[in-house]
Amino acid sequence: MGDHHGNVIHLYERDCSVQRRHQKVVEIAPAPHLAPEIRDRILKDALQIARHVGYQNAGTVEFLLDRDGRHYFIEVNARLQVEHTVTRSPKLTLCKPKSALPRDKV
């Protein structure tokens, strides 16, 4: 997530390894079998990408991890993912109901 002041945060990672026909079937957050040093590298790179482009809003940076622990950039999805509840934090509201917004902002 990024704001218009240049601040960027992450909500950690999800393991989306279980797929059927290239569709995610199971998503687990945090990834239970990811080594801390690999997690740190992935999160660092995701934040670096967001900062480099001046990203603002919610989004997902996707990487592919090989058997040797190397990760490869796939894409950035510039939207709140349908699966955002997997990484939901009790201290952070990702979705604000439109009814809570001023009329001129809807």
C-alpha cells in the first residue's frame, strides 16, 4: 500500500502454491514454510518496486519462488485483491463502504 506522501508498507506475503488451471485454490498468510531470509528479500523487493514507481493505493506484487529460494517478479496488480481478507489486519481497514464516503467522493 502506498500513499501520496511516498510512504509504502506491506502486509506480508501469501503462499498461493495450490492452484488448479492457473487459478489460486488455497492462499495461506503468512506463508508457513518460507524461510525468514527469503521473506525479507521478497518484501524488500516488493517495497522497492512500489517506491520506484511512486505507487499509491492498495496493490499486490507477485513473485514466483523457485526450489533454490530465488524469487522472480511476475506482476503488480494495481487493485485490492478479492483475496485481501487473507492478509487482513485488525488494525487496518482495507475496504471502506461507499456509504461512509462523502457524496462528492463516490
